[in-house]
Amino acid sequence: MRPEYDGVKFYSVNDWSIGENLEKAASLLKAFNEDEDYTDVNRVIELYNVQELINSGVYLKSWDENEINQYKKLCIPLTKILGKFFGKINDENFQQITRSVCIGYVEDYWKLVVKFKVFKRVTGEVFSAYINDPETTLWFLLQQEELVKCYGKELADIMRISQQSPRLIISKFLQKHDQKCSYYFPKELEPSEYEGILQNYVNSDMANLNHLQLLVYAQSTKECPISDKLRLSAKRACDSYWEKHPFTGVQIGYGMGVEFADVPEIKKVQRLENNSYKITYDIKWLLDNLDYPTILNNFRYIFEQFDDCWRSTLVSVKSQLGIFERTLSTRGIKEFIKGNHFNIGENLSTMQVQGCYDILKCNGVRLEDVMKWFFEEYLSQEFRANGFRFNSPSEGTTMVEKCRTIASEMDGVLKQFRMYVQDGEIDRELFEMSSEHIIFSNLSGFVKDKYAYANSEDIQNEQFLLFSDQSHLCYIEKTKNRYKRFCDLLIQEDIVLSDFFEYQQRNIRWLIEKGIVIEQPDGYLKLNGPKAYILKDLYDHDVICPQYYDGEMKRIIDEWSGNGDLRLESSLFSEPEQDYLNYELNKSSYSNGLDLRNKYAHSTYPENEKTQFVDYVRLLKIMILVITKINEEFCLREDIKEIYEKMDNI
């Protein structure tokens, strides 16, 4: 049992405890005696935290320049005291000192063990005796690379039998973290040994459900081989868990329904009981507008599957994740991140396409024929883009054959578009020779610099500080917790810099320097409207579309892309759209992908015909996305042509 010790602790400059710890550090430094003989390891580690705190550059508002310089001066001899104490640790006192460290300082202790080369004075035998204690937390040790290299054999031996090892393997190789996983495994423990360690864990009564689910969707790698047998064992263990532990807690349900009826407005949203919603679309509008262009436009203007910049609204973006989804979920390292917002949108859009498909079919129109018309007639007539071919699934074929056909034709039209962009025509003979697999990220369009993405820590920090509900800038004494975002506080209140705590002012001054926040002559703070608008668009969608901006905002985008804050790309699909397509169609990028294309191509599809039909509807939905993005490219190309023609006539 480790002792308790309430000492100074430095976490980060943005941690809310920094003010309290600065006060404690000041008191300690005022009473500091350089000649004192320090024997308590926790008091010594506290001095290390004091030093880190003062050197962080964050100070209390009440400190003047003289006080700050005095505290900095008092911190100088602390390194000598640390070195003196840790220089005395050896085989004789290692166990006693190490077990005396309080839990809050354990991580700091091992950093200092490495910094002062304590491992050179402690033998493997003594170290092994320490780590064989079940209470020893291995992951603290594995954070120190030099320590792992020095005691590789001892750590490998304990990891083969420790109950902590499966969790460490899963965390390092299978689990997604906000920051890079920062611990090391000894080379003496071979990756081929992981399978046995994990299999024993799956078979035990100690297996965590989240870890089992990670194993179910895990992809085998050279660093961590995962067999199909292990994944199946994990799946069966998950099923067994739910059989033994039926849910008995409080559930918050939600539902979404789609209806097509004769209503006075094109779209009507009703909130029902149990947090459910029903969306009713005017069936009269759909039946009165059965021409092919309107049918395709309905997916933008009625079903809202695309926004004003023709970005797909079906994608998953970080800003849509709730706080619990961001912080409490255990996710795989190659898992497609999808929260409730995405799941609702996925279900809603599938119901929209299915309802539209059935209504059109009952009125003699096949959605597949609309798609064929787009490629073989519309592109030719509207843009003189000849040679496109689309073989729609036949009416009488099985659902499996329909899925195979639509997935194959999707690849086909994307290859045709790529060829048309590159060569200005479709050479059928050359096309028929192509067997290359379509990679969505490699597909370029006509439009140069079509998308822009955050490309620097500065622009990511600007978005976080302004719009995240986790930003520490939204709280001031005057308004307490009234606002969840800093941007709302700036818009709704008259505030000045002195309304904020010192640790907040540091970030606000930085935003002022970047021109995102403006400090007016009267001292009040306000947002730079154009810059804030662009950042908000980027925050909400993970991508912005420069082609749809003009004036001052277009100039700002050009400036940010010129200095490296934004990265410009000329792809057909935006990166969120690429991620969505890869999730839906294959498993090359995401371990939890639906694999809609590959499972029908390789005959690993489900036998249930209802499931096959839902898969087909999803494939049709994706085909609509493909059609819309190709149409946008041709439209933008025509707009750019008109601009150049007008310039030539000036």
C-alpha cells in the first residue's frame, strides 16, 4: 500500500489545478533550505514538480517581476538535490525507496530514475524482485525506453505471466488513443507470444468487454498477429457475456421514422414520445416530379444528404461526437469513429433512399435507370462528356446479383471519370484493359485546390479554443457556466481581458496575436468575423471548400494556405467522404468496415435476403453520392470556364 502525500503536482499549463499548485510551490520555495538533507523520496519528487511548474512560464497574476525572478533563482539548486538523492539509490535501498513513492508521483519517479541513471546501480535480480509483486504497475515502467532496454529479460519474463499483459498488448497495438501510445515492449518478448497471452485472457473470467470487442474487429499485423480463431473466440466470449449479464441499468432510447404522405409542406418533423422523431415527406411532390433531374436533386434539397457546398452530410466528423463518445469510448486503432449523430444519419438516409426507391418503383420509375440516364445521357447532353457507360442491375436478378452489379459499376464509372479527367475522353479499349483497384484518395477531379484542411497546430488550437465545449476559456466569474463555448461568450457578452484568470489570458493573448480575437480600443473583446466563420466551417465539417468562398474570406483562405495553416487538395471526394466510402465498402482502412463491396465480390455475403436488400439500398445511396460529386465537378469546371472566358474578353 503506497503512502499518501499531498504535495505540489504539475500536470500541464492548461490544467485547472495550476493556480493552487503555484501557491503551494511559492510557499515551499520561501521555506526552502538548500543545505537540508532530504531523505523522503516524496519531498524530493515534489521539488521536481515545483521546478517543472516554475519553468512552465505560467505564474499567478499577483506575482510581480521580482517575485518571478526570485522563484526562478530558488529553483536552480533543486536539480543538485535531485541528483544527490537519486545518486544514492542502489541494490540495498531500491525496494524500500521505490515502494515509498506515493501514487501521484510514481510516473515522475521513473522519469527521474532514468534521468539520473539509477538503473546502472540496480541489478536485474533486485529489479525482478520488485516487478514480480502483483501490485507493481507495469505500464509506468514501460513508458521509459532506457529502462525497458536495460531490464528487457526481466520485464519479458513477468509479462509472460502477468495479468496486466493482455491489457498492455491491447492498449499498445489495438486501441486508439488521443495521443501516441508512449510505452515500449522488451524485444525479448516475441510478437508470436501475444496470441497465447490474449487467448488465455479471452478464456478467463477477467476479460473486459471493451477489450473483447476490440479483439473481434482487430486486424492482424506484423507487430501484433491476430488469428481468425482468436477473433472468433473473442466474439463468442462477448455473446456469452451478454447472456450472463443482461442489461439492468437505465437506458435512454431514441428512434427515427420516415413517412411519405400527403402533407401541406415538403418536409415535416414531429417529436414523438420516448425521444423519437418522425419525418414526413410530401408524397405529392415526389409523384408530381418524376423527371430524372428532380429525382436526383431531391437527395440534396429534400433529403439534405448534401450541404450548400455539396459536401456529403452522411460522413462522420469529430465535432459531432459527444463528450462521452470522445472520452469514455474504447476504440480500435483502425476503427471508423461513429457516434450517435452518425448512426442516426446513417439510418435516416437509408430509410430515405429505401422509401424513394419503393415509391418510384410503384410508379414505373427505377432508380437504377435514373443513374444510367445520368452517365449515358445527361453528361453527354449537358457537358459534352461522351463515352460514359453504366450497366444498371436488371429487374429480374437476385438481390445478391444486384449488389454485385452496382458495386462493380460503381468502380467502373469512377475509373471512367478518372480517365476523362486525365485524357479528356474515354478510350473504351484502354478502359477495358484496366484492372487497377479504385483507391478513393487517389481520385482527382477537374477543380484545382477543391478542398482545404487544417494543417498546423495553430489552426487546430484556434478551433478548439473557440468552439469546443472542452475549452477552458468559456468560464469566467461574471457568467459562471452559462456558456459552453468561448465563441458564444464573446458574441453574447461585453468582456475584457481582465475578466479572465491568468492561465486563460495566455491563450486569449495568443488568439489576439493571431488576429482571431480583436481587442477593441475600449478594451472589449470580439471575434474577427470572417476568420471565425472559416474556422467554424472547418470545425463543423473537418474540411472547407474554397470554391464557394469569395471576397475577404477567400483572401484569408489563400493567406492561410500560403503560410501552411491550411492544406489544399484537388481530390474528387473530401477526406471525410473518402473515410465514409472506405468504411461502407471495404475493410482496407477500417477494421469495423461494413465491407459492402468486397463481401459480395468474394461471396462472403449474409444469406438473409432482408439484410441483402438493406445492403443494396446502402449501395444505391453511395452511388447517389458518387453521381452528385461527379456532377459537382462538371458544374464547377463550367463555372471556371465562364470566369476565364470573361477575363479573356476584358
